[in-house]
Amino acid sequence: WKQPKSFPADPDSNLSKEEFINKCKTNPEFSEKWGLKIEERELSYKERLSCLQNILDKTDTKLSITNETTYEQLWDYYNVPTKLITITYKNETIESYE
């Protein structure tokens, strides 16, 4: 992580990478100042099922589901994301799951 050179006198330029990202996520004015647009939303039930299926396909895992197994338990076990974070900078978009 390197602070941008275009804002050398900016008091926010000494933030760590984690602090910068957190401030962008929590402060719309700050993220706009840096030309970022950050959107965060909860994934739907269907989207989480799709994420689980992708994880299982990548790991070539076959599920053995019992009557007591719930999707919530599977989501927890396989660390299925709950949120989609979309970051836009200069018309480029990055999507990240959390």
C-alpha cells in the first residue's frame, strides 16, 4: 500500500490500507473525494445458494445432507459470503464478496 502522490498535503494520506478502505466504506464524502463509489448489499437466499454451488463445484465436493442439515449450517461450514461489495473507480467496477 502506497499513499497516492496526488494528495501529499491531505491529512487522510497517512491512513493504512485497512483504515482507508474502512473510511471509504463508512464515509460517502471521503470515498467521493477519492473518486470511489462503494455500494454494499446483502446477498439474496438464491445468490447464496449459487455461491455454495460454485464452492462445491470448485472443490468437487459431494454433499451428504441429512434431515437435520440446514442451508444456514452449510453456508457457515463453507464460509459462503453474505454481502456483495461493488467498488467503482473511473468507470471500472470491482465486485467482492464478503
